[in-house]
Amino acid sequence: MNPFDYKRVTTLKDAISAVKPAASVFLAGGTNLIDLMKRGVTAPETLVDINNLPYNKIEKTATGIRIGAMVHNSDASEHPLVTENFPLLSLALKSGASPQLRNMATTGGNMNQRTRCGYFYDTTMPCNKRSPGSGCSAIGGYTRMHAIFGTSEQCIAVHPSDMCVGLAALDATVTISNGKSEKKILFTDYHRLPGTDPSKDNILQKGELITAVDIPFNKLAKNAYYLKIRDRASYAFALVSVAAALDIQNGLIQSARLAMGGVAHKPWRLFEAENMLQGKRPTNDNFLSAANLAMTGAKSFGANQFKLKLAPNAILEALHLAAGKSAS
Amino acid sequence: MKEKNPGTEENKGSSRRTFFKQSSAIAALALTPVSIVKASEKGLDEKIASAFEKMPLRVEINSKAYSLEVEPRVTLLDLLREQLHLTGTKKGCDHGQCGACTVHVDGRRVNSCLTLAVTTEGKKVITIEGLAKGEELHPVQQAFIQFDGFQCGYCTPGQIMSAVCCIREGHANDPDQVREFMSGNICRCGAYSNIVDAVMHAKKGGQQI
Amino acid sequence: MGQFFEDPLDRVDGRLKVTGAARYFAEYDLPDMTFAVMATSAITRGKILTIDTKSAERAPGVLDVLTYLNMPSIPGWQSDPSKPAPQAALGGERYRVLGSDQILFNGQPIALVVADSLERAQYAASLIKATYQKASFETDLEKNKDKGQTVRGPRGADYNRGDANAYKTAAVQLEQEYTIPIETHNPMELHGIIASWKGNDSITVYAKTQGVKSTQQSLMNAFKLDQKNVQVFSEFVGGGFGMALRTWPQEILVAAAAKKIGRPVKLVMSRDQMFTMVGYRPFSIQQIKLGSTKEGQLTGLVHEALSQTSSYEDFAEGTVNMSKFMYACDNVATKYRIVPLDIGVPIWMRGPGEATGAFALETAMDEMAYKLNMDPIALRLKNYTETDPERNRPYSSKYVKEAYQLGAEKIGWFKRNPAPRSMKDGEWLVGYGMSSGVFNASRGEANCRAVVKDDGTLLLQSAASDIGPGTGTAMVQIAHEVLGYPVDKISFELGNSTFPPAPSQGGSTTTSTVGSAVHIACSSLKNKIVNLLLEKGGSDYAGKTAADFTFSDGNVRAGNVSVSIASLLKQQNLPALEVTENSKAGPDQQKYSMYSFSIHFAEVRVHPKTGVVRVKRVVTVADSGKIISPKTAASQMIGGVTGGIGMALMEESVIDHRYGRFINNNFADYHVPVSADIPHIDTIFIDKPDPVINPMGAKGMGEIALIGFAAAVGNAVYHATGKRIRELPITPDKLIE
């Protein structure tokens, strides 16, 4: 690693002012940042350690729960407010990384996790995300882990987080502060598609900090499942993951939530499939229609072609598991 | 440079580093041909350089208080292994992908390879060297021997540190749960099934873990 | 010696390993230690045009930067006019680390930075900038199938028995191709070395090696040093699986750097460098052609293997060996070819070529069984052979029929419905598969020093190595059996080149080879003690003969008289009795074919919609002679199974052939099994001594634990799904329906 300055801050104001210089970045859990620094993908001159900021609580609010940005993934996954009200999020969190990494990683940090695209990590190869304008090595290369939705000619990387898939499905909102004022945006609007500027993963601006994520109460806790398909049973990134939650009353789906991981540059919310399921019975046929609808616009790049088949199968499977019965 | 709390360690640290960056001594050092640097008084320039690169760090490791000076870029793993010679904690990947470096920081299992040493200021670190009570092995260490939960032994300290927390966290209720919650520790010799037996045995043994 | 290897002894180095006290090479702290980091090439083939080391040299703490421009000459690398020039590699190149501007593979070292701290060395190495002239290159075996070359020497010879074309006229025929990608050893411990010189002619290294004597020899050769001036220590090795069977060029580079700067230098490679510089299991494409009668008698077997090597060094292994002798078949032909590619040289990886070959042969046997509508075990029994058809001589011991039986019973083989895709558990498809593994059992030459002391202890020393299987534990067991000392009074020391010579730990030979030396040394000590008593023991021993003496618990007894060996030594004013013995195979062993066998069973669940495979249960049976150390032997078997599950389901080092670079060169993307992938594993040992191989009757087991296992998984996946996957690894994408 390059030599760098290290500053510990305890207040939002100090944090924001410390991160102002161009080459300053926040250090939260460090599970991704330190990795990237070791690989030479990024070389900040100042790390602003925000681990002592007071955003480390999970609280009940009038309309839902609020998870502080500094809450560790492991703590969030076990917290009663989460496990009781949002088991989907708990499952998503627990399927990510390893117990050690979940002990380090934070809510805010996980949202800003960079892609695992091998070409992004290898500084000898072109990558528009790491080095804008240099080209995308993944296109035409090893694409097994890559996106099938929302890609551009500049980038086909996927967002690696499981937590974010859960939060995207749960209509969460993100609170962002610039030290003076706060803004709230929908979680599904936080991450962006690569378009012509893949270097930006999300809409967070320099000098801004995520302080919390809010999740509104819902009736989806009873029928929820997070299905993660990967190359080994644990401690691996998703080939495809599906967050599925259903509010089933009197044999009818009142509302549904569906989001996917491992398929796009952002957690991929399946609004159309959700709408299609609303008011329908939780049957295999309806689930299958939803899964097929969800695949509209999917496009593969060589080795990730299998995802065109795996993704709808996984949606179908996750819906059945959420509905509480097996597909066969 | 903002000096809101003069005298606190973090500010002292950063201001020293700022001085280092601006100091003419170091600028000159960077521009001097290497032969001349080498010819200068042995190690002097580098001693100056390291003095300004470093930050104070007070940390308790295995119940012993340390007052150290470390560069911010030094990971807890490298601090333990290369500077404190606590080599029980292992480096297997250096990127948080294998768990060999697992230690406890304030009672939580973490990957020390992705933990900057300076972030452990004021914290309590336990490594494999601090697990046994003198000659008396920790029940998990004992169980690993009994069930032969290792072969080459290189991942073993990380496995054991992880297993202790796995039990304390309440994630060792059945073998499948142990498998899942011990999956952050890779064992290439393939001792997993014995490790699961060892963890279940230690958990059921009823001793204080 | 009462019971015969019955005590399940805990690993003798267990306490050191669970307390973190076991010291691996990088954990020795020498005064004035320095840290080395390699910068590596970003291109695959070509030459360095410019290399800018200025910023690295000026970075704080940097002591030296070596490149091809200032690399000290290595005396042993200069050609010796008195010796014939070595044969050029099939690829026609020669590789010397930092030896020239030529780049022969991606990730090749282009510079070595030495600094006074690890962080400073790492940072300085990142400052090195090179420009290159790129040349075209080939890294893809599948695109170079037509460039196979015959390996020189006996390993590469084509084999023919009977009519190679016989399979073509058989009643039932099978022709299939099997592909295994590059796999990387990836032991948990990173590779490297510490080198420290005393003067210009004496070096000490702390190495990660499977053979301290072999590392010693490499250093003697490279620097033209006397044996007494080269010391190699390697007490604990954090896994090897074959990759530490040679001294890699960068180790010599570190030794050269240490000599140049006059301080100890430590190199610990990074995980990504473990993919490019320390070998791998080569990519392979194999064809199996089988012919059989309708009753299942094999009438023809052809096994052709194509594998890869580097442009600068040839590498060959026993990929087609098993097909020559495992089954009774009159017509067998094998071919083995290698293609030189622009990539680092491979090296044996656990089970080595035999594991590669067994996947093909044992999958083909399963396919043939289904074609014949026969039970896969019945087909194997139909072609069972009690004598080695390749060499026309008896096996020293073979209990494979018993192994089939024991394994089948344990897993419930005959209770399964043998029809493919006939068994279910919820929506998961259930499948059972079996396979066989076999590996040469041998006994090499080794030496052991044994010392009984008047404090009641027994010390054994041999320059063996241990990468994890539990060598010390087995040796202590053997000494305990022979000399009757309590195990806690016996210590076995290894990993030190000054000890009596022993071979490297590889090819499943240590227990047989070094164990025999321990056995002989302890027997020799026994004779010494008996003679001492007969000569100087007085009237109690009058008229006794050697046969009258028994040894147990540190005592020697003749008739009603028992004396502790420690007190005997004291009585005789001897602080110690010492022997050093040599051991090697005798002429008897030449009359037999000696092999270890394994029979594997796997039960899998396959989720048809998502392609996920879970291994649910495993039974593995080893016919490897007498088991010396039951606990560590069982661990080796479960370790081999775990490696086999990795090979079957997830391991694959991927090269982007446009760049010639590994794209998944880390533990997050190169998947090895984690705990959640591994079920309970039942290990069964035939545990019958081999009457020929060595005094213990023990054959090796490190390789057979893995050899064939991937086929058992693949066969089980076929049984579950009706889909035959012939390209490893069997990842979800290959099974999704």
C-alpha cells in the first residue's frame, strides 16, 4: 500500500470536512477498501476513520426501523427488530461473505462495496470502472459472473452485495448527509447503472455520508426467502440471488417484492413481476409467469449465458420457498 | 489541517505525517540519487522518514498493554507477525478470503489482514497465543487435538479463534450450523469434518468457552 | 510388542499447532531481517524494453532493487564446458529468473525489491514501471490440440499390449473425451523463503519445502557450495500438495539478493503469485475408448492424454498409468502428449497425473456399466485382476474386492435404485456414484539416527519433511512398536538438512521409506541393548539368546529379569546409545507390483432447477497395507476426499487467453471447498499388512485419498440426473434444466 494519512473522527461535521480533499476517503469496515488498496486499485492519501460515528444503532421508528450506517452486518442480521420484521434482510445478510467479514462490514460500507469483476481488480488490464476510457476487458472475456441486465458497452460488472438485494426488495430508503442537510432517497435509486460512466457505482457525492437506512414495516415477514446460488455452499459471491417476499392473504398475493443479485450493476428490483403477481394465487403457473416476465430485456455475454436460464429458475424457486412450499 | 482537539493522538498523528510530507528533508531524500542516500549516515534518513510516517497506537494484546508506533498502512496481521513476532496468527491470502488471520478484537472474530492496526486503538485483541490459560489448553484447542481437526496446522489458529466465537455467538447448535458459521476459514488439507466434530464436542462439553 | 499399531495416538505436534507455537518458515526472526517483494510482468510473451526502478530505489527503506540489468550471476547457472549441454525443452526456451529481458510467461518476476520493512518493500515494488515489446503467445491448450509432442524418456513412451484397435470391433463400445482445467495447489501457507549468508560461502535458509535435502542440493548447485555450508530448515510446512517439491527460481533469487546485500532476506509471495510461479495441475484433455463384450469383459482399452507444459521446461506425469494395469484387458494402448505453452511450468499436484487419469478412466467405466446395464461394481469385478497385466507379476497385496464390499455396504449401494434419475428427496435428485483409485506404493532409501538416552528418552532424527500428514506421529508409533518406549518419551525430529538424509515428501512414500529407516534404526538399537546385556549384564543373562529379550515401556526383559534401558545406561556409564541406519528396498520388492488402492463412494443431491450439487455422504475405503497411525491416516483420507470434492465441483484456474493472465487468481474466485461443502466422511481401512513392501507392511495413502474421487462425484451426479458431465468442474451452469 501507498503511505497515507489516517484520521479518526467522532462527529459528522469532522467527518465531512476531513473527506473534502480529493484523495480522502472514508474508512468503515475496510473489508473492501483495504483489499482494493492492497491490490493498487485505489490509492487514497487520507483515510477518514468513521467507525466512531454515532450511527451504530438499530431503532424502531414510527413507520419502520432505522439501521445506522455503522451497524455491522452481523449485528443487523441477528437483531430482533430485523429478524422479526424483516427476515428477508437477515437471510440476505447471513448469506454474504463470512462471519468474520460480517463482523467488520457495515451497512453503509456494504452499500459502497465495489464490483468483484476480475478485470477491475487486475490493474494491468483495461477497465472503464477503474480507469475510465481504457475499455472493458470483461466484454469478450471471462464473463461467467457478469451482468445480464442494464449493461452498457462500457461495463458489464455486477454489484456484489447480498444485503443490498434484500434492502432493495424491502422498499428501504437511504439517508445521506453532507454535514449541513440530509436527503432521503429510495434504496433502489441509490445504485446506478454503468451507462457511459461506469466509474460511478452510486449517486453518493464527494463530501456526503450515508447515515442510515430506513425500512418501512410491511406484511411480508411471514413469506420471505433469500435464495443465493453460488459455486460453493458458502463464502462465495452469487451467480444469481433472489430476494422474494409475499404478503399472502386468503390465498391471494396482496403484494410481492422481488429483487435479484448477481445480474446487474445494481440490486435488480423486479417491479413488473411484482405487479403481475399482485392479486394472483401463489401457484407454480403464476410464479413461472412472473419469472419469465422478470427476464424481459436480459442479455448475455458469452460465458454468463447460463444466467438466462438460472435467473428465472431461481426466481421461481425463491417464490416457492417464500410461499412456504416446494416447487415440485 | 484542522486542529480541533489539539493533543489528541489522532491529530498528533496526522500533523506529524503532514510535516513529514512537507519537510524539505524528505523532499530532498526523494530526489537524491540512491547512491548518495546509501552513502549518507547509515539509516539516518530512513529513521527520520519512519518517525514521521508513524502514529502512536495503544492496544491490549493477549492481556498485555502495548504502546507502539506504527505506520497507518500496517495491518493488524503484519503488526502481529512482523513487528511483535506473534506469529501464531497466519497469513493465507492477505485479502480476507481465507480466515487464517482470524483474531478477536473486543471479543469479535475479524480478519486481521483487512484490519489496519491503527483502528485497534484502545481495543483488546486476543490471538491464538492468548487463548490458553498458561499450560492449560482452551477446550476448543483440546478438542482440535482430540478430533485431529488439522493436518499441516497452518489454518488452525484461525480455525480455533473462529470456532471459539462460533460457539460464543450461539452458532454451534448443530453440525450444519457449525459448517455454515465456520465457512469463513478455509482448510486446504481438508480437515473440515473433524473440525465440525471438534467444535460440536467443545460446545457440548459444558466448559466455559 | 503386544498390540500391533492399535493406539490411536494424537498428533505429536498437535499442541504446537493449536497454540500457534509451531513455526513455519516465515516465522523465524533473524537479526537485521529484510523483506523482499517481487514485481511481475504484465505481458505474456516478449521482452522488456525499459524498466524504471528509480522511484522504487528512492522509496524509504529500500535497500536494493534487482532486475535482469543488475542480477548477480549465479555460478551454477553458467554452462559448464566439461558437461554435455542439457537437452533443450520441447518449447525450445530457457528460463532464468531475472536472467534476461525475455518474458516467457505472464506474472514472471521482472524485479525484486528488498527493503527494511514489508510495507516499504510492497510499496516500492508497486513503483516499478516496465515497458515491453509484446510478442504473440499461446496459453490455450484447447486451441493447440494438434501441437502435442512426445515426452522424452520412459514416461513418454507409448504403451501397447495386444491390439490397440480391438475396441473398435467390440460388441459394446464407448469413446469419450474428458477435460480437466488447470487446478492450483493453493496450500494455505504462502510460498517463500528466508535466506541468510555467513560470509560468501555459507548459507542458511528457512524454506517451505517438501524436501530439505533437495532444497539443500539446489542451493549447492546454484551457488557451487559444499554440503556442509548449506543448511536448510523446514520444521513445519503449511501444506504443499506437490508445489514445494522443487526449489523454484525465485528462491534462488532471494538467496542471491541476501548474498548481495549481506543481510537476511525474507520473501513471502502473494496469493496471486501462487498461481503463476509455483506450478499447478496442468490442463488436460483425455480420450478413453473402451470395448466390451455384452457380459462386461473388457476387450479393448485406449487412453490418450494431452496435457500442457511451459515453453522452457518439460513436465510429464503418470496420467495414463492406471489404464495399463487396473483392469484385466488383453488389448490396451496408451499415449501421452504435452504441448509447450507460454505459461509457467506445472508441477505434480496431489494424486498428480494419476488423479487426472483416474477421472477419465473411472468415469468411462461408469459409462460403460450403464451401457451394459451392469452394476458399476460388477463391471469392475468382472475385469478384476489378481496379477499386474502390465508387468506380468503378482501384486504384493491387493484387497480391492473386500474394499468394494465394505464401501458398498456402508453407503447402502445395493439398496439404491440403479436407474438414472430414479431417486428423489423432495425436489432434489439423489444419486450414488463410486470409483477406484490406485497409486504406486514404493519404498525408497532413507537414513535415521536413533538415540536412547539415560534420561529414558528416545530421539529419532531424519532429514524428512512433513507438509501435514503426520509424519512425526507415524514415526513415533513405529519406534514405539519396535522399541517399546512410551510414546511421550519418543521424539522424532525432521526438517533439518543436517540430519541423516531422507527423500522428499511426495508420492505417498514417507511412511514406507522413512518409517522403514526408523524401524531398522530402532531394531538396531535393540540389538545393541541386547548385546550390551549379554556381554556386560552379568549372570542374570548367562545362557540367554537374543530371542529371549522383549522390550516394553522403556524396559528390556529377559526371563524374569527386567531393567529399564535408562538405568542400564546409567549402570554402564553410558550417557546414550546411538545408531544411524540406512534403509532401502531389497530384491524382493522387484518381484512384485506394489500399489495402494482406494474405493470411493459418494451420495449427492442435485437441484435440477439451479444446478446446485451437494455431496451428502461419503464412504472411502483404503487398501494401503497396515495403518500405522489410525487418526492421522483417517485425516489424510478425509483430506483427499475434500480435495476430490473441490476437483469435482469447483476448482478451476481460469486464464483469459487474450491476455494470457489468470483472472481468478485469489481465494474468493478460485473456489476450494469450505466447511459447508463437506459432509461427514466415513473412512474405512482394510488395514492388512503388505507382506513385501517394508517391515511395517504399510503402503502410502496421500495420493489414493484423492485419486478417483472426482469420478465418484461425477458418477453420482449422472445417477442423480442422467446427465454426464465430462468437463470438470461440475458447476451449476452445466446442470441447470
